[in-house]
Amino acid sequence: MAELVYACVSEAHSVRIGSSSLPMPIMDMPYVVRYAATKTFWFFVRPARKLYRFLRRPLLRGANVAVFNEDKVLLVRPTYGRRLWTFPGGRTSRNETYEDAAIREVQEETGIKLSALKFICDHETTKDATRNIIRAFASQTDSIELEVDGIEIKEAGWFSLNDLPQDLNPRVSEALALYEKLKSEQ
């Protein structure tokens, strides 16, 4: 089974699972403040963003990365949306390339620093009158240590390609199949 890194509090031991083992009240104070601030912010901003996207119909760009370590792939479970296991990734900044965004997002979400990326495919979707283009990449790493903040990513783990979780984003299976096809053609 996969080894998961949780960004939550263990109720049985009252310590945070992960990189720190400080008592719960000390560790959770900044987390509670960050969590409340995030929830409050999106309560007010989400309706305005939806109206803006309906009126302007912008193009959003994003990138995600299938990070491999030997025969395992890194998957993350976000704290938002449908909370399905997916590849680490996110939106690109205004003048940022897909590659730079992919490397930055993997480091922000998991603490892993990548250098080389291999293009897999582009996914295009439309939601709330907004076109989204997500570019998928693949990369190898020797690092297996993960750092999850708990605000954006709930948990992360290394999964065998033969033992992927049941609640998996469908795009992950598509990208992995395309990656295997590209690998076999070389």
C-alpha cells in the first residue's frame, strides 16, 4: 500500500503527523488562522470571480506533473473541488511558461524540486464560460520526502502504477496511458 503524508491532526496522539511533533495547540494556531482566512476570502471572492469570468470569458492556463520515483507515481488530494487524487499542479502566472509553472507548483505542493520535464499532452475544458488549458508533463525524481501544508493539499503519497487509488481523477489515467504510449514509441 502507498505511504501517505497527511496534513491533519492525529486525534489519538494530539500531534501533527508529518515533519513536526509539537503539541497540537502550538502547531494548530497558525493553521487555524490560515484556514479561517482562506475560507472567509473565498466566501466573498467566489461570486465576484464567477461574474467576472462570465462577462470576460478569459483563457486560464495550468500545468500538472506526473512525478515518478522508480515504479511509483506521486499523487495529491486537494482540499477543494471534488477532492480526487490527482497530479500536483496548478495555474500559470501571467507571464509564466507552462514548464516554470509545473516546477513551481510541484515544489509548493509537495516540497520536491524538479529540473527536467517531458511533455505528455494538453487537456482543454470549459467551465463557467471559461476555457481552461492544462498541460501535463512527466518527470523523474530521487526524492521521496514530501511536505504538505494542509491548506491547498490534504494529503500526498507515492502509489504503485498497479495499485492506484479508487477515487482517482479520470485525467490521471488518461495522462498515464499517454505517457506509457510515448515511452514505448521511443
